[in-house]
Amino acid sequence: MPTSDAQRKAAELQRQLATLTGHNKVTVKPYGKHLLIQMQRDDTIDTVARLTEVGRNIYTCAFRSHTGRWEPLPGTGELAETTDLVVSLLAPYLDPDS
């Protein structure tokens, strides 16, 4: 079961993603030290990316490729910075109409 801190950070990330993408189809699921970014499409949920806490409020990010492997994305930073990076790099994957 995720800690209350992980749940709080997941909720914060989900709010930031909703603001940056302009929709509420992106959800965030805490999973250990990771925050999984998921897109709701029809009846399925696709895990698109993850943020991993590597220090106190410092995150790296990775993209889930079509093979299911995690591919690192450039950049490390605080939650807001990393969220901006993920949204700018993965905008097509976070578009509810694609």
C-alpha cells in the first residue's frame, strides 16, 4: 500500500498534468518510489511514463516504449519541472484524441 506521502505526490502530479494538458484523462498511480502516469482510453488504461524519486523531491522520468521497456528521458528536477518536461516531450501520448 502506498504511503500517504506517495499518495499526496501522486495527487499533486495529477493536478499538474490536468492543468498542463487541459483534460482529466491522465491519472497517476503511486508504485513504490515511482509515480506512474496513465492515460484512460475507452475501456483501457495505458501506462505512458513514470517519474522516479531519486532524492528529496528530485525526480527522473522515463517513457514506456512499445516493447514495454522503460526508456529514460533527459532531465532531472523537482516535481513541477519534471512534469513540464514529460508533458512537452510526450504531448502526443497524453492527447485524449490520439
